[in-house]
Amino acid sequence: MVVKRTKLACAKMLRQHPTKAEAEAWKLLRNRRILGLKFGREKPLFGFIVDVYCAEHRLVIEIDGKIHDTPEIRAADQDRTSLLEGRGFTVIRIPNHQVTEDEMTRKIQGAVCALGSGPPSPVLGRGG
């Protein structure tokens, strides 16, 4: 499949050349550093490449820079979010300036709790 290989190559390129905010987010999320959850980055899903993904909770995190403030991109983001949510994913959008450990922990914990699996333990990363 040419399309699949192209998406995988694009995802690999994005992993190798992250934006400053994406690099900071990954530094915070890698190695189960937030709530003990395992994340992957630049994951192809349904024709999209999502910034960060937690398979255990079907959680997608998008790190949004200034370009996402334009009406056209905002509309495309909304369509993308609707499609992913329609397929059972939870999507969190985090603006670049909110990529901090406290803010990301708060948003991820809120999303996981909303899924009904209980709050993740900061120590074990599991629902209580």
C-alpha cells in the first residue's frame, strides 16, 4: 500500500523534526512520566497523523500552534476531531503555550476520568 507507506514515512519525518512545543510535550510524556501512561507520537490513525496517542485509553493529544487559530485550520481540526471521536477516540487539543507538566497532567487526567476508568494513579498509572 503506497498510501500507508507514505503516511508512515511522513510520521517518521515528523518524529525526527518536531516543533518546539511537540518536543517539550514528548519530553514530558515519554517513558510513562505523566500518570504512568504509555504514549506514542506521530501515529497514523484513519488517514491522519496525530501528534500523541495513548492506545490504552484511545486518547489523542494534538499540540496546536498559531496556525490552528485560522478559521480554515480550526474548521479542519474540528472535522478531524469529530471523525476521531465518532470512532471512539478522545481528543485533547493543547495550545503550544499550555504545554507544561501541570497543564498536561490536568487535561490528561480529566480525559481519562471522563472515560469512566477512574482516575489514574500518579504512581501506578492505573485507575483507582
